Amino acid sequence: MNEGEMAVIPAADFDTPPTVADNANHPPVDDKWWQESGLFTFASAADRFGCWIRFGAHANQGVANLYSWTMIGDEMADRRMMVDQPLPPGDLLEATIAGASVTTIEPLMRYGLTLDTDELQLRLEWRNFRHPLSMSFNVGGATIAKGHYNAMGRATGTGVWRGREFPIDAAGFSDHSWGARRKHLPASRSLFCVFDEDFYITAIPVSTGPARSMVGYVYKDGVLGRLQSESKMGYSFRDDWITPAGCEAELIDDKGRVFHLSGRTFGPSSTWPMGHGKLVTHASAGFRCEGREGSGILESSQYAGLPPSVATLGLDPASWWINEQTE
């Protein structure tokens, strides 16, 4: 691959690679639920560390939001959902919201991240391994999240927690999204794991109820492969019944490669509201594949509506068999 060339996967809607202009804000359409967001999430299994920082803005409502979560060892160092914040005056990837900041060092590739709370301070640089992939979901005719790109990468720098400084070297996933968002896929799971700069995996099984598909890719040995729907990804859950405890996956890409992947989460998890009834639980995880150890995130969301096995019974959606009664 030539320097500066964008890798594009011919899956879902990966046919329009992001450009430098996509690093900036996108002109909103006349829709209350137009949003722009930037996410950075990363973990280190060796250090029992995990972090999630999401910057969000609803331009037509004039408000911004921040979701942040950091776990160190077995303790929660930060967990906040700050809504109805002042809208940043410029681009979202050049913004400060509720004590967190992101600055663009190199469009699409490198960013500075800071986070300041009473007990935790982070000073980080995020670097994508390669140029991002344009991304949206088209599952069973349901097109979700048009205007979307992501990349795998690494965060390095320092943190200070309760006055104690520590180094950070963690790997994970970055994402930039824009568009009207008022609907979500009924159920989804996702994993992001990095073994090294030349071997990483994103896998997102999604379901619209009647249809199921696998969105994701594997980059290994210089080859980028689209995951196929024949891939399988099973989860186990912790005693709270919502936090992923681990996964066992058989991932098949369009190059015919098969990857057997296992993962196990550690430390405190978090459930955060994506909006419009969608709740997502995530936890840091260590992974193993082909004898190699990696780090990343396991994430899961439950059906926002009736799961297919119940919907096919044909009951009245208002039935007391389905809904809790208040009288």
C-alpha cells in the first residue's frame, strides 16, 4: 500500500473512503436528531487498564455531550455521562466538552486527548495504524449509521490518578460518525482487539430480528479481509447478566482465512445510553488468537424491542404477557 492510500473494504457501504474533509464537521440537514460524534476506546490487558471517551454534538439542538469511562485494575477511575453541554464553536475533533478535549494533529490519523476530573488526569496521543475505513451498516435492508468511519490504533501517554502518575500504552478503536440517528439495530455485539500493528480485528454481529449479518474485518500480514456472515461469535456473561464475561469466535473472511479467537473481560464494566432506548454494556478484555495475546473491548446490547423468538408468536404487542402491568 502506498503511503497515504486509504484501505477500503467492499462490505456493507465501505465503497466511499473518507477524505481529509471528513475530519471536520459535516453540514447538518434539517433534522432534530442530526449528530456528530468522535469515539476513542482502548485497553491494555497486561496493565489491567481500559478507557472510553466519546465526544458528541447535536448541532440542531445546540448542545453537546460527553461519555467517559476509565478503569484501572479493579477500580472505576472515571464514569460520567454529561449531557446538554455547551456546543463547541468549531469542529468536534477540535473540541473541549465537560473536562475532556480532542485536538487533530494529523487529519484522520493522529489526535491529542486530554481528560481532567477531580481524581483523574489523562494526557494522550492517539495514532491510527492506517487510514480509516468508511463504514455503515446495511443488514436485511435496514441501513443504519450512514456517514461513519473507523480505524484501529493505539493511545500512548501518561495518566495521573489520585496523585499517582502511570504510563499508558493501550490499543483499540476510533470512530467518527455523522448523520441523523434516531433508530438503532435491535441487537448487536462487538469486539475490537489488537495483537499488534499488523494484526487486529473488528467484529460486529448485528441483527434486525429476521436478518443477521457480520460486519467487520481482519487485518493480518498486510492483508485486509472482510468478515463473512458464516462467522460465529458466542458470548458468556457475568453474574449481572449484562456484562460480557468472554467470547469464543470463529471468524471467516472473504480471503478464506479462518481465525479462532477467544476473549475474557476484566475489571469493572459500564452500561451507557446511546439514546432512543439503546443501552450498551462494554468491558476491557484480553484476547488470544493463533497463540498471540491481544487487548481490546467486548461490547453487547440487548434487544430494544421484542426478540424474534417472541415476536414470531404473534401476540398483541400491548399484551400483558409481554408488558409489565402498573395496576
